[in-house]
Amino acid sequence: MESGGRNKSVRWELELSGYKANVAFKGIVDTFSRDWNPGQTVSFLGALVGGCIDFKHRTERVGDKNLARLERYGFWQQILNKIGAAKLAGREHVKTVERAKEWVGRQVSGTLQMLHAALGAEVLLPYIVDVCTDADRLRPEHLRAIAEYRREVAGQSEIDVASLRAACDESGVPLEGDGQ
């Protein structure tokens, strides 16, 4: 209901999709029961908004993209103290080599095709190798995915310590007890 400028107000909308939309919908439906209390539904909706949006000071840590480290505005904390904050836990995505390949195919293939058309394979392929070997960006979850993939390819059911050590050595990640 728009006021045509008569009410000085701000309209906020919360849009959810996919898994989180399903979790939110189930939560809303669950508030309706045989002895339905409208207050429960309103409380859940308030907590849903409180859990999905946040207001943080971005000026204190300019450039910091980790929202968990930023301080919340006082006015929003006061609101959250009253309405609560329902968290819609997302599914944990375990990194795998196959999932990474799918992601590259979906998200990067257009850019790779453009670079291939502009540079040709003779320039592009060495460039990709340089990007992949220039800086160590592998995190523990990447190393686990590599080890799991190598184990599957080799048909091994046990952890291959030598492969894990080789992956760590290749990426410069020291293992506990190596004295580094």
C-alpha cells in the first residue's frame, strides 16, 4: 500500500529463494497449528526478518568484507533484542573436485571463451597455468577435496598419507609435526 509520498517511510522487502525460501516457508507454516496463536506467527516473521538482514558500521574497517567482524548499529541491536533473529541454516557445501568443475563450467566458461578468442590457446593456456601456480590460495577444504579426488581416482578406500603430504608439499602447507 503506497502512500504517494504522504507517509514518510521506507519500505523494505525480504526475498528468499531456493533452500532458504523452503526453510522459511516451512517455519511460517509450522506456526499455524490447531490452536493457532497469531502472536506466534508474527513473532516468527519478525525473527525471520531479524535473522536475514543486518545493519553494520562499514566505516570503522574500510575494505573489510567479513561482516562478522563489523560492529552492528545500536538501533538495529535494540530491535533484534525485541524481535529476535531466526537463522536459516544453509546446507553445508562440501568442496569436491567435481563440484568445482561444474562451478567453473557455469560461472567462468564465458570469460574463458572470450580470453581464448582474444588471446588464442598459445597465450591463454600458459596464462591459466601461471594463475594457478602464482600464489598459494589452497585452503584446508581444497586440500581435502584434492585428496578425496585422488583417493577416488586411485580406487583407494583408506587415506593415502603420501598423496596428502604431496598435496600439502606442492602447495607449501606445513603439516603438524614437520617442525615448521
